Amino acid sequence: MWCSIALSVFLMFVSGFKPEAPLYKFLEWLGVYMVYPLYTPEWLRGYGVGAINGSLWIIPIQLTFYALVPLAYLVMKAKKLPRRFAPSYSSC
């Protein structure tokens, strides 16, 4: 994800796009985008299709899912909750 963001920002400047935002706003956006790439500021809407790399929005959601599933399993195991959606192997 970070390599893709770095390459996208590099290509943005190589293509001649100049952000209409102060440097501190650009760096603030870049810092947030490196952690959670969902927000595209208005001053970046003029580049490409309006988002620097629109496909990256799913990565933080997937990482959150993969972190929470084992935690949910541990909580269910600790509370000894029944697994309702476990496959049934009884004969019909």
C-alpha cells in the first residue's frame, strides 16, 4: 500500500500536477493517507479521476477484519458460546 501511494505521489508530480494547497496541508493529507487512504481533499479532485488511487480504500478495512476475526473467536471461546454456523454432519 505504501509503495503504491509513494509511486502515485511521485507520478502526480512527474505529470506536472501542482496541488493548490499549502505544503503543510499536502503533508498532512499524505500522512493521513499513508495510514487510512479514504479521504481525498477537494484540491486533489482535479488530478486524474478525482482520487489519487481509489482502489486502496479497501486495505484498512481488510486489515481491520483480519485483526477482529481472531479476537471474536477468542471471545467466543472464552465465553463458551455455541458456534451457530458450524457445519452439521448429521445425516438427514
